[in-house]
Amino acid sequence: MVRFWIGWALFVLAPAGGEQIKWVKLEDALGSSAGDGKPAVVFCATDVLPGGLPVKYVEPAFASEAVRAYRDEFHFVKCTDQKTAKAVKAASKCELIILDPEGSEIVRMVVGSADEIVAALKKALAQYDRKPIVWNADVPPEGSEKMIVLLFGDDSTDAAAAVTSLEDRRVARIHEQCVFVRITYRKDSPETREWNIQRAPTLLLLGSGKEFKPKSVLERSSGRKSPREMKAFLAKGLTAIEKARKEVRR
């Protein structure tokens, strides 16, 4: 009963001025998320679902100052129809489901107050965050099950931009499937000639379990890449590796 009154109090005490949460459809949220990398927050605002508090007691919390402070960090979706509920596999009313740009779940929890909503948002931002890369200067051991990402870089702004894109939160979730190796690009150096590198930055993707040799290169790319392009580039290499594994198992 106390939580019911909290919900109504939030509604009454919420500031009249200030920008409110903007609710959009799920497909629009994921479309925008793919472009800017912001997660999508789905609030199951239907009493048709079981469990949880009545929606009318929780929904006003989204007008609170504490929750509105995050309005620019996410795309917000109010789930009131069966199609959306089915798409996000909603299981309870007042369930908060936070998705990354690909629609993969980051956080899911039933909320009953502004504090609980904020806690879910904070948890999502902590889990879906940029991640610095641990670069290996040594050649990785043969037989590694991870894809090797080899960067020929220098001190240029383009090379720094490539690293920034690799560390972006949209790409960070792929890191655990990769081993990152960096070689300093020097024109006409033995390594540059061996790997046929024409400029920095150049990224090479090597198949898992392969020799650390040019013949193991699956994909290569030079120049700047946005985080979205970088993720697609790495995903292409991982897809090629998985395809090769399936062929071996046949």
C-alpha cells in the first residue's frame, strides 16, 4: 500500500515544467538506437499481464525529476499492445525491459517506484558501456578460439578514431570473442611489407585457430569507421569463422 501512495505522490509532486519522457513505438526506438547507440527502454504499461503493481500507480514515476534526468540517454517505449508485449517477451505488468540497438536484452526487472526505475537505468548504462581495449604486443598463441583483430596504427587522428570506435559501447560486447593485437605502422618496415599494409590505420581480422600469418586474414579495412560500421566489420569476421567451423563439423 505504501508503494501505491508513492506512485501517486510522484504524480502530484512532479514538476509541471521541464521536458517529459517522450514515448515512441518499439520499431522507432530500435531504429533510432541503431543510429545513435542509445538503449531502448520498454515499460510494460498494460494490466493484462500478470504480477507487478497496477500500472496506474507506477506510470506517473516516469514524470519524476529523477527519471526524467535520463530522458536523453535512452529511447522510451510504452508497451500497451499485444504485438509489442510478444516482441519483448513481456511477463509482468510494470516490467522494464532495456534493449541494445540489436534488440538484445541488457536488463529486465519489474519496477514499482522511481527509485527502482532509476536503478534499472543505471544498471543498464553500467553494463552497456564503452570498454577500453587491452592490446597485446606479443603474437597470440596458435589454436586460440578467438578471432584476432590486428591493428596497424600510428599517432594519427584516424588511428585514434579507429580505436575509439572499437571501444564504443556498441562494439564492446563483441570484445570477449576477440584478441586484440597492435603493431606500430612504419612505412617499409618488415611487418608492414609482410602484411602488405599501405596506410594506417589498417585493421585485419584473422581466423581463430590459425597461424599468425597474412594467409590467415579473413577481412581487412583501412581508414575511419563509425562504431556501427566497426561492429558490422567485426561481425562479418565472426560470421566467417562460425561458417568455417560448421563446415569442419560436417
